[in-house]
Amino acid sequence: MDDSANTNDGLDALANLLTELSVNSFDINLHVQHINLARSLPEMESQVTVAQEMAANYLAVGDEVWLPLIEAKAASANLDNPADVSEVLDLYTRAEGDYLSIHVLQKHIEFLVDRHAHFAALEATPDDLGEGILSTAWTREAISEVFAKGAGHLTMSRYLWELQRDWELEMIEAAPKAETLTLIEHVEALHLTRLQQPHAGHEDTYQSYSSFTTSYKPATEYESLLLSASKIRSRAVKAYERREPCELALTSLDAYMLYIASERRGKIPDVFVITGLYERAIAEAAKHRFAGEHGAEQALRMFWVGYLDFLRAQGTDEDAMVHTLRRATRSVPGSGEVWARYIRHLERTGSVDSEDASMGGAESLSDAYHRALATNLFTKADPKAPDLDFEQIIPIVLARAGAEKRAIESGRGGEDAFGTLVKVVEDGLVMVRQASKAGDQRFRLEKFLSELYLNLADVPEAAIQLWASTAVHYKSTWAVWIAYTDVLIRTDQHDIARSTFQDVSTKNLDYPEALWDAWLGFEHAHGSLASLEDALVRIERARTQVETRRVKEAQKAYEAAQYAMEQQAAPVHVTSVPVSDVGQGESSVTTGDQMDVDVPATSSDARGKRKASDKPELDVSGSKKARLEPPTDPLKRDRENSTVFVADLPSGTTEEQLKALFKDCGEIREIKMTNMPETFVATVEFTARDSIPPALTKDKKRIDEVEVSVHLAWRSTIYVTNFPEKTDDAAIRDLFGKYGLIFDVRWPSKKFKMSRRFCYVQFTSPASAERALELHGRKLESERTLSVYISNPERKKERTDADADEREVYVAGLSRFTTKEDLRGVFSRYGPIKDIRLAEDKDGRSRGFAFVEFDNEADAYTALSANNYELKKRRMAVTLADTRVRPKNREGWSETGLGRRAEARNRSIRIRNLPTDTQEGLLQQVLEKYAVVKRAEFFAATCEAIVELENAAEAGKLLLRMEPIVFNGVNLELSEETLSGSSCPQPAAPPVSAGGMLMPRTARSRPRARARKVGIGAAKPVAANDTQKGRPAASIGGKGQDDFRKMLG
């Protein structure tokens, strides 16, 4: 029944996917999903072939699609029938036209050799075979063409050449004596040509030539021929040896980029090598894209653009160039840069209009442009859909518009040419503004169209109207207003320009100083003395308003940062030290009932400060003074590198069975077993990381006849960051759950740094983690791009912010026009910068402050010298962003009159009855649904937590809440935090019999008892509960329940 339901669900998903493909036929991700979904459905082999054929019809695909199609065709065809043979050969040609694949080329040559041998053995050539097809001469030419396609692959082309050579030697043996000499010369030429090409296995090629010479050349010529061949090949051997390290390092797309860059830097680029290298890089990037790897699409586009530019610079002939351009548009149909190059090539070669816009026929410039737009990759039909990259739209629009403009200027344009030109640009403007809310801040299309109106058509009114509408759309951008006023000035509309300057001068622009300068320049050139002085007065007034607003914004930002630093510099002190059975038994303090005392440090310093050299000691010999010694730090555990994840365990697996499975791998520190709804899994942590390699060999071993999966735990874990601030555990699970079964989500504690925004998502399989990487770069909200990485512990420093505070400076008072590059230019002189976080508003403009994180702490201190530095006509304030630096108010008294610690306790609560595996970050998320939480700290020893709220009123909200707060299936017990760190337990939902009577938090700090020596005559410490005996709870601290409720408003 379950299998039937799953099949039905799969068929529904398939139908929905086909509907989406009918609209977005050029979306490679949809085609990959189609193929994978068809493969997952039972008895749907024919649908897999349909999915592969559909992908190959619309897009360039690799051998992962073409080889199954070719094999299926060859299996179903009658290879004795020349027509069927031609169809298979056509598939090979199409496959080789998409991407370089040595496997496809190998199979192509093998197919040619096989079919040639088959038809050569027939007594009579079939009539429908075609003239010369699969004859020896035709086959020789076909094999040479196939080998030429892969000859540039320096490491694997040898396999193609060996197939060609072996076939040619067979032809020599089978040929009549009259043809033997010609064939020997041909094979000798093949050897000598190959020896001049850099390639792996050069020694094998030389030995092949030596054997060939021995067999087919006169013995007297052997030595001279080998000597000549040795000289010929020496240059190619050196060329390959020089490149061999780069060849061995080709394990990533970045390695291809570096290799290509180094080759292109040469004074005389080797076209043979670079062409082959680009083909290999493109094929590899296409494989990564098909696998769903993030960044592969961008790399593929970059490789194609570089390849096309290289070929054009080398003067590649027209046919080869247009063939490569069409391959590129088929491979990356969403790349505006590739389409732009294709359109410019059509303009350069003077392509004529043609109704045949197929890949095989002549294509006109307008046909190419409309074919690009027909992919639906440059238009955003649904406003709610993710933003498109408008940078891909602008190049293709400018390429088409530029060609039309040049045709008009040269007199080749028709009557409707200018109208067509304007429509192309206007449609492009619409596409850009729909693609992204931010739009093109460089106004490239607007400037192009404006120049057309002013110079080509001489209709200045249209240019003015264009910039007026553009200014309305980008109303807070200074550049658009300057462009608008510039057009007004050029068309002698001085009064309108002056009025515009006056109106806009006080608006909230991103860089008003630029507008003011433009206004003054206008008045100096075109105004009177009165208008100039009026402008000066207005600008000064506007400057005052802007500076006032900026000062307020900077002050707010600075105060917010300082407040955060102060709060984090004064953590809640909650850890108490119970000392029992020390000294007199009657004066011992128990864990549950303690006095809160300030124990002065032992020091001779008159100010009561303990010297750094003074170390507390622990004396349990019965002395009168209890001395404390800090515990020794345990050995650091390396969980990430020492833990394996075991999945697909049979139900009922015991810990002993797992120990038996890994008994020969090393000492096991800990085993945790989890019975999930869908599966049974476990994590096995070893004492040493050296145990991991043997442990991984247990993958696919059996427990109770069930095959289990073993992998490094971090390989199925992803590190996720830069998500929206409101994202919680449920949202993360919903977002990533579609990629596989989630085992756990771990959240960081925010007790030291409130800005931390990341989590770790662990799946039950590495494949799920790899699939989830496709979310890397996804925009969950405007101006925020999600970052997703495999949680490799070797790259931990690149993904943690644990030690960022010591290396960070806070910069305030910035201009709203300041960019990250401006800050980098100022602060990079002090040392290497790791990160710059510039606070921006919803429009992407600076909010006046930023954080600059250096690689080294010393550089951060050196950067303080930038304080009062003038940037963009603003003087900035630079301070340390170290949250542990105490504020200037060293006495610790706040505006409320309470000490800093007492005030923190006043807004803190204690939570009991927490699960032993509580995550502080997850607990804070739950509590933030009911109150504003500053930080939370969990104590595993007591299963309790201390939570600091924004203020006492927020703490009261939680304490007065009648409904229970549930965390991980447990009702939390909330109570107020007292001076000593102990508290009176209070359920989250008090019983009705309690009468709603709660202990209110006092509005001022309680007096602190001073420590006294325990000795003869010493009074017994009185418990906190005893001091209040006989007094109504509502009167404690001078505040009643009603007074406490008033704090909540």
C-alpha cells in the first residue's frame, strides 16, 4: 500500500514538473530533477529516456545523458541497416558538439571501427549505405575528425590516438601491396605529428614510432629516423613536463581557472593547449552544474566568455567561431554576456535576415535576440519570484540596440528602424526593473536611450521625460538627479533645472554632497549672483539638516553598540560554590540553602585587589578558611574529527553490537543511539582521530544481516549562516528537510555575542548534505544571501566567529555613501582584513556605522589611530568592538541606581527542569516568542538555566505567564533569580489554589552580607526563607504585587 501511495505521489510530482518544464524549458535544474525523478519511479525506464531526450533537445548536456541515449539507440537499432547506423552516428556527433568527453569519443571510434569491419566483410555493399560511407577512406577521415576533437586533452588523448593508430596498422596489414607504401607514409606522418603535441605517455608514443620504424622502414634508416624524431619531440616533452604539476592539480574548477590564467599570461599563448584546456574546463563545470554544485553555473559562464574572447583574439575563422558561439548559447542560455558576443559576431559578419533560426541554418541578428528572450531566463513573470541577475540583461539589450543604432547611422536601417531601436531599449528597461528592485544604479540603458533622443533623433523632450520618470523610480539616488538636471541644462531648461535642484537639495539622498556640488557648478556657469547666493544659503541650510540627522543616526548606532558592549561586559554571575563539611559542622552551607556573600580576595593591596600572582588554594584539612583552587582543564576533545555516523541500523541494535563492529578500530569514548521515526542511527566517538580510517572501512558491513552505512559525521553536516534574523529551528528544518532526513540542528549560544547567526544541520547521509548545498547563494530576503557549506573541521576558522571580538573595531559617523571598498581602503593599511560588516538600510545605503574585523588582534589596536579620519567629508569614530572591554563607568552604577550586576539579576530568571541535552540557542528561540531575551546560559550539572531579559518588565512577562512554556516536550519551571543565585521554584502555570500570589522582583538591590570567619561564638547563618518567616510575600522589598504588575504597563 505504501509503495502504491509513493508511486502515485511520484507520478503527481512528475506531472507538475512537466507542467513547469513547458514554461521554463531552458532551466537546467528542472531537467535534472526530471531525470532523477523518472529514475526513482519503478518501471519508468522509458520515461527516463524521454527526460534525457528532452534535456538534450533544449540544452547542452554531458556524457551522463548522452551515453545512455546512445546506448539505448544502439541497442534498439538494427546495426546491419545503414539508416540505423547513420542515426547512431548522428547522436555521437550531437554529443560531441555539446561538451568534450573522452568516453564519448572513445566509443565513437570503437563504433566506427566495428561498423567498418562489418560492412567491409560483406560481399556486396548495401545500396542505401550512401556513397563512400564506412568505406576505408571515409572511416579514416571520420576517425581523424573524432581524434582531433580530443587531441587537446593532454592526459587522456592518448587513448584516442592508440585506437586510431591500431586501426591504421591493421589497414596496412590488410591493404594490397600497391597501397602499402602510401599507408606507411600516412601512419609515419601520424606518429610525427603526435610527437610534436604535448601529451602524457610521450615515451609510449616514441616507442610506438620506434616499433613502427623497425617493422616498416629500412633498417639502414632506423637510427637517423629515431634521431630526427627525438629532436622533434624534445620541445613537446618539455612543454608537457612544465605543465604536468598543473595537470595533476586539476581537482577543482578553481584549479582550472588558475591553469588557464597561467597559460594566457604567456608571451606567445599555445593555442593548441589553451583551446583544449578551455574545452576540458567547460566540460568539467557542466558536470558540476548537472550535479547541482553551487557556483558551477557562474564558473561555466566565465569559462565560455573567456574561451570566446580568446578565440576571437586569435583570429579564428568565421565558421569555427559561429559554431563555438552557438555551442555556448546552448550551454549557458541564461548568460547575457555570451548572447551579446554572439549578436556582435552576427553584426560583424553581416548576417542577413533568415526565417530559418535553427542551429543549423543562417540566423539573423534579430532572430538571435528573440531566441535569447524566448528562453524566459531574462524575464521575471511572477513579481514574487526571486530576483534575476539584471547584469545578464543589460549586455544583450545593449548588443542588439547598438547594432540597430549603427545600422541607422550607416544608412542601412529601414523606415521603422528607429522605432524598433527605441522599443528594444524600453523593453530592456522594463526587464531590468522587474528583475531587481534595486535596478541598475549605473543607468546604462537610460543613458543609451537618452543619447539616442538627444543626438540621433533630436527629440530632447523625450530625453527629459525619460530622466524625469527615472528620477521618480530611483528617487533617493543622487546620480539619477544629476543625470536629470544635466539633460535639463543641455537643453537650456535652466529654470526647471534650478527648481529641481532646490526641491531635491533637502531630500534624503544617498550622497547629497554630489548634488550640491552640481548645483553650485550650474549656478556658476548659468546663474546670476542672486541665484548663486540663494543656492549657497539653501545648501548651507540643507547641509545643517543632513549633518544633524547624520549625527543623530551615528549617535544612536554608537549608543546601541556601547550598550551591547556594556551588557556583555557584565555577565550574570550565577555560579555558586557550595562548601560542605568544612570547619564547624553547624555552620556548613548546603547547596540548596546558601547565603550570598562577597568574599574579599586575599591581598595586601590597600584597595582590596588581589595580585595576579595570588592563586587561591583548596584546603580540606579542617582549617577555618576555605580555599579554592581552579579545576584542571580536561584534555580537549576533537569530536568533529573523531566521530563517525552510523545509519541504516536494524531496529533493536544494541551498544554492544556497535562496540563489536568497531572493536579493532580503537578506543571508543562515547556511543549515542537515536531511534528516529524513519530509521535507527548512532554516533560513535573515538578517543583519537587515528581510529577514524579503520572505522570507515566498516561501511557496508552487516549487523543482523542488515547492511549499515558508516561515514565521517561532519560529511553529513552543513554549516548555515547569513539567514534572516527571525529564522528559527522550525524554519531551518522546513527549508532543509526536503534534501533528506535531518538528524539534528545545533544552534550557537548567544551569551557572548548576540550577533551570532548560524547553525549546523546534520543529515543522516552525506548525499543529503551535498544536495543541500544548492541553497548556497539563495536570497531568503532582499540584500541577504544564504551561505551553506559542508562543515569541514579543517576549515573551521573560516566559518566561526568565536574569537572575532578581539580583532574587531567599531566605526561610527560614516557617510551614507560609504561603501565596503571605501572602508577597506582606509583600514587595510593597518593589516589584513578578514571581514567588513557595513550596516545598510533597505535601499542598500550605509546606516552610518560598520564593524571591521582583522586577521590579527594587534592590527585592530593599531587601527584605532584611524579615529577622527575624514572619509567622504565625514569624520569617523573608531573604537574597539571587544564586547569584554568594560565601559568607562568602572564603578558599575547605572542610571537606575543599581549596580550593574544587581541590575542584571533584577531582569533575570532561573529555569529548572530542562533536558540534559538543552541547546542554549534553541532555548533562547523558544523564550523569544514570549519576551525579549538578551542571553541564556545552561548549566548541565543541575539541568538549569539563567536567562537575562531586556528589562525587568520582560522578566515579569515570563514569571506572570499563566500558561506553561513547553521546551522539548517538558514544561519549564520559572522562578526569579535572587542575589545568591538560588531561587524559590515557581511553576510556569501556578495552581489555582495558590491564589495567584507570586514573589515580585524587588526594584532595588538587596543588601549583601559580608563573609565572616567561622569560629567559636559565630552565629549560625540564617537561611533566606527564615528571614522572611511571618511576613507577607507581597510586602517584601517595599513593593507589592500590584506595583510589580504596573511595570508591565
